[in-house]
Amino acid sequence: MRLETERLIIREFKEEDLDELAPILADPDVMEFSSSGPLSRDEAQTYLQQRILDHYKEHGYGFWAIVSKKTKKIIGLAGPLRQRVDDEECIEIGYRIASSEWGKGFASEAVQAIRDYVFSYFNLDKVIAIIEPRNIRSVRVAEKLGFKLLKMTSFHGFNVGIYQLTSSV
């Protein structure tokens, strides 16, 4: 899988990406709303293997690397993830962008490309975003791309908003 936007390449992760991924997952600002919090390098390696590469093997998709065309460096991760929310199987589009790249529109650009890909190739009628209400940046990205707040619920012990986008958008 490979997507391109004006400024980004979105591609599958490889084991060799750990050196660029680990600092992003270690950043307390990036991981503020993560259930795990910042990850050590060893934890990032486990995350890369179990949550990303193994997810590819099991489902054929997952978090993908967001690479800046300008710097050729990984600046984040985003992609479709299988989630269970309130006993319903859903596809979430999740994302994390390096804090040094915040405010530049990369999250919106990446999620828009992934959204279009998911609707085209997965034949889905809806996707969700799971966002803690205090994560104003993510709420803005979701709303900018047409996601609407569906409900508030508990997810892994956190109060979150479930934002939904239908394929008609």
C-alpha cells in the first residue's frame, strides 16, 4: 500500500523504521491522549511489531508511516484499525503526528487520503475516530474532514467521543 498527497507519502511500516518511529512514540505531547502514554524504545519496538506489523498480517492493513516528501523522514503514523466499541466492530482511522510538525495540516492531509482510500478499497459505509474530548487538535481534524460526533462512551477506561464519517461525504 502506498498513497501520495501533495506533501506526503503514506506507506506500510517496516522493521527498519523503528529509529524514526520511536522518538514520536516517546514524545509526551504526542502520546498525551494515548492509553499507554509515552513509550520507551523497547516499548516502541514491541508496538511496531505487535500493533502495526502483526496487524498487517492479521487484517491486511493498520497504521501506516507518514513520510514527508521534503525531508524523506517519518513524521507520524495514521491508518485504519479494527476496534470494538460498545460491542460493535468498527474501523477507526487513527493518527499521531510528531509534535514538531503540528499546525502544518499534515494530520488533515494524511487522514483525508486514508479516508478516501478506505472508502474506495474497503467498501465501507462508515469509519470512526475515537477522540478524548480534551484532545482539541484531533477534534478539529476530525470535524474539518466531515466527522460528526456520534456519541460519548468509555473506551479502554477513558471517556471518549466517537466521531463517525459516512461514505457519502
